[in-house]
Amino acid sequence: MNRYKKSRLIMTISFLLLISLSSLFFTVYQGVQIPYVTSGVRQIFAAVDSVIAKPVQFVSGEKDELLHLISAYKENKELKETIAQLESKVAENEALIAENESLRQALQIDSMDVNQDIVSALVAVRTPNAWNQKLIVDAGTNSGVKENMFAVANGGLIGVVSSVNDDATTVRLLTNSDDFSKIAVKISMDSGNIYGILNGYDTDSHSFIVSQLNENVEVKPGSAVVTSDLAGNYPANIQVGTVSSVKNRSNNLDRELFVKPAANFSNIYVVSMIGK
């Protein structure tokens, strides 16, 4: 293509473009209608507007959906936080209820008319690895605690004071099957009382073991077992538990009584130490 033809093509395109722009100007700003040209320009702009409008509408719709998702996420997060707070409050209330029950039972022990010293204290330490062996309370010799005192909690005997410092006391629990404190006990019967020795703890049945009975009489399940003062060093009539079963021997004096503990060893908050 020679220069003359190129020049004519450029001039023709420029002329058509000028006419289109002029038509657009008069159409938009002056309202002048140019046959064919005006209609063609409007169709072109309508097509362009349609192409542009679709992505804008899509983005607008996705924006609304995104805002809805963000709102739902925030609401879900707030609900989870509220539920966590409620669960924490429920757990705290349950712990307070258990602690209050333990305190009430301790107060009942404090009101007992016994010729013994009674010192109540809060549990300070009870570690998971020694959960069934011992615990430490926040009272010691400064409060009048002495070794070999009975430790009572949750309405029953739980152990014996094994060591005492000025402001702390270690209690050896009766669930400590490896280092058990033998205690004289009394079994209440309809026909009278018989005596024996609390000398073990059965981890399978979660029961105390009483043996060395002093009489050859039938012992029925449900019979109450309390501490005895026959040994002379311990207070009497502290609840130990109730007979759950009897393991018979050829000689009834060699029988073993399995005793369900009166105290709940799972949640111990307050311990009362009783002794001379």
C-alpha cells in the first residue's frame, strides 16, 4: 500500500471518528437526533454498558454475601464466648455447692459434744500423683494440731494426721492401701455391738476392710461402722461407713467385712482434725 492510499485510509477513519464523536456530543448534550448515526452510537453504548454492568452487579451481590458471612462469623464468635462463660459459671457454682456442703458437714462435726480438740482447716495441697495417699491442710501446731489426730471430712473419717508443721499438716488418707493406719472400730448390731480392726482398703470395690472381730455373730449388710475408743488414743463414734458385704471364713472370727466409706473422697475442701 502506497503512501497515498494510507493517507486516504487514515483520513477516512479520522472523518468517521469525528462524525461519531460529534454525533455523540450533540446526542448527549444537545439532544440532537442524527439518523442512523445516533441510533448506532446508542446501540454501541448500550452494549458497552451491559458488558460493564454485569461484573458490577456480580461484585455487588458477592459483597452483600460477604458482609452477611462476616456478620454471621461475628455472631457465632460472640455466642461461643457466651457459652464458654456460662460453662465456667456452672463449673464454679458446682464447686461452690460442693465446698458449701463440705463446710456444713464440718460445722456439724464442730458442734458435736465430744471431749476432744477439734481444728478445722482448708485443703491446701492435693496432688494428682498422690491423690489417694495424702493431702495437706493450712493449719498446724500453731492451731493446736497434733500427730495421730483423726481427719474427718464430708461426714466421715478420711484419714489420720501423719506429720505437722507450724502452719501445715499432712493427712494420710484411708484410701492409701500401701500405708494404712489401723484403727479400732465398732459395728452396731441389733443384738449389741461387736468390735474389730479397720486394717485395709480394697481398691477394686473402693471399700474399707474390717477384720479381727471379737464375737462370732452374724453381721448384716447395712450395719453402721464407727470408731471405737477401746484403743484409748482415738475419739469414738466417728462415722466410718456401712457394711456392704461379708467375706466368710471357716472361723467366723476371721471374717472380713467390706465397708462402704461414709465420706466422699473425691471432693475434699475442709478437714476437721479431732483428737486429744
